[in-house]
Amino acid sequence: MEHRSGFVAIVGKPNTGKSTLMNRILAEKLSITSPKPQTTRYAIKGIWNGDNHQVIFIDTPGYLKPRYEMQEKMSRIISDSYQDVDLLLFITQISGFPTDYDLEVLELIKRLKCPMIAVFNKSDIAGEYDAEALKKQLPDKINESIFISAKTGENIARLEERILHFMPYHAPYYDADQLSDLPLRFFAQEIIREGIFHHFGEEIPYASAIIIERYQELPDKVIVSATIWVERHSQKPIIIGKSGAGLRKIREYAEAQLTNFLQFPAQIHLHVKIKENWRKDGRALKELGF
């Protein structure tokens, strides 16, 4: 058997480029991205298919010490994601390594038995750096280190080669044309949330959640009806905006992104609802899929 198949978890602190890296390798935008930390809330599986390989990436939320129930559930998602994988990618950024969060993540993964690659990201903005000095900060459990830029693609081919080296010989786990095991309504939800991250600052993106009420595939378009949850009464007029300008920005952004993702016209309808303290509400988090 010449076919290699396996599972790869991508872990690291927030805003180190985990989602950008997975999107780069897949040549498809599966995980939403923004300059703000902890944009990713779920473990997102992306499937990299080739003639003789199938690699299933698990993009995890950035590691932080949990402060409320949603972050506790995100922390569990991280720890669950790197159980029984064939390879773990520990991703960090070159500048400032190692931070306290880097060291905590490295401590968490020390007990794992799978091979590990340290991926030093953002070489395009790092300036001059001492690669050997950075590698000496890593635990012995790390098999090898690679310096990349997920944004520009620098050294990605080398990283892909090393990932495949660690994949076991195995038949494909999924169909050869499958990009993820998640439903399309999930990606609609995430794209709307990305629109909020792109158009709002401060606490609004973190206090917002998306519920897809309807996902309907028609012959000429997809229609999505979604509710945006916010935590406080003061946040609702902010996200709606004057004469609905805020909602319109989110809708137009999400419709363009979802149309591009589906390669099919998408029409989105948005409503805003106050769901007080949903990040601390177990029932609300269950409704959101945690």
C-alpha cells in the first residue's frame, strides 16, 4: 500500500496563524481568520487530499486559561483534539518566543506519544532571528522544527513534505473529494461570525454568537436565516447600527464570502437577539454545538 492517511492536530496560543496555515495547505478557506485573538471557537477538520495521501487537519482554538464556561469547553476541545492523532503541529510565532502561553502549551503536550513538529510562523515579519537559539527553547519531545510564513507561503512545501513523512500507510478515511466532515450550515455560521470580527472591535465579536435558523438549498441560490446573539442590551443597537448599517455590512460581507465558498449564490437574512451571559450558560452553549 502506497497511500498515506492520518490525523494532524494544530495547537498553539491564540493568533499564531493556526487557521491561516490550515487554509494555506488546503488551498481553501475553511477556518475563519481575523487579526483578533481566539477567533476560532471549534475544532475544525480540513481534509487535504492528494494522489497518494489524505491528511485530516484539526484546527483548534487558541489556548488560553479559561475564564468562563465557553472557554472551559474550548479548552476541552483542544485537549480532545490531540488525543490519538498521528502528528501534532505546535505552532508559535518567531517574535517573542517563548511566551508564558507557549510554555504552557508545550507542557500540556509533553505527555503525548505522537510525533511533533514545531512550526515557527510569521517569518515574513520577524526580521533577523537566531533559529538555533529558538529551537533550544523546545522540549526534547519535539521531533523537528520548521520556520515558515503561512501568510506568504514561505517554506510551506517543506512543511507539507515533513507532514506526509509522519503519516502512516493507510486507506483514505473520507471520500477523495471531501474537504471537511462538517455540514455547510456550520460554515455559513462561521462566515457570518467572521463578518462580525472584521467590522467590529472591542468586546462585540466575543460577545456574539450565531444560530442558523434555516439553511435552504434552492435551484438558483442558497438562503440562510441566522440569529446573532449578543449578551447585553447595549450591544444590540451597536451591532444593528444606524438605520441597520451594521447588520448590512455583516450581511454583505457574509453573502460575498459564502458565495465564493460555495461557488453558488447565497442570500442571508440576519436578526439580533439578546441572550444574556450566553458564554456562561450551559444550555445556550449546548445549542451552539459545544
